[in-house]
Amino acid sequence: MKKELPVIQKAYDLAKEVLPRVSKFPRDYKFTLGDRITAKVLDTLENVIQAAYHKERKALLESANLNLEQLRFLLRLACELGSLSQNGFEYIMKLVTELGQQIGGWLKHSQSDHAQDV
């Protein structure tokens, strides 16, 4: 099996951490807020996987960045509504921040590569 890029592994780890927690959300929020959080996490994972296979990855990385920003607000809301514990929120936000830094670095690197091609 081919070794995955660290950014893909980080996105995968985030999904592995978030999905079980969302499944434990109270019924009032599981199918609204929980579904949106799940979608953002999985969309981010899909974006970084697609970016690994495309030469023109800027749009995919920007989409992943936007998903992460939206995810930050949804997670904060889940914490403030009591669906996510403070410790769980802090741990997940640490993963989100690390992933955001990796995506940002990849995006910056991709833009500098593209600037050299022009």
C-alpha cells in the first residue's frame, strides 16, 4: 500500500475522531448540526484526496480550507449547545488547526509552483 500524504492522514484522523462523537449527539441536534459537521469533515477529506491526484489543485485546497472554517463554527456551536464536551471540542479544534496549517502550506506551495510555470 502506498504511503499517504500527511495532510490526507490528518484529514482521515479528524474524520475518525469526529464521526463517533457526532453519533452521540442528542437527537435534537444529531440530524441537523451533526449531519452538517459530518458533511464538512468528509468533504474536507475528499478535497485533500482529490487534490493529491490533480495537477490544478488550488480550487480543491481552497474548498478544503473553506470547509474547515465552516467546521470551526459548527463545532463551536455544538460545544456551546452541550452536544460536544469542552475537552472534545478542544481536542478536535487542535486537529482542525493542524490540518488547516497543512492545507495552507500545501496551497501556498502550489501557488508558488504555479507562479513559476507562468
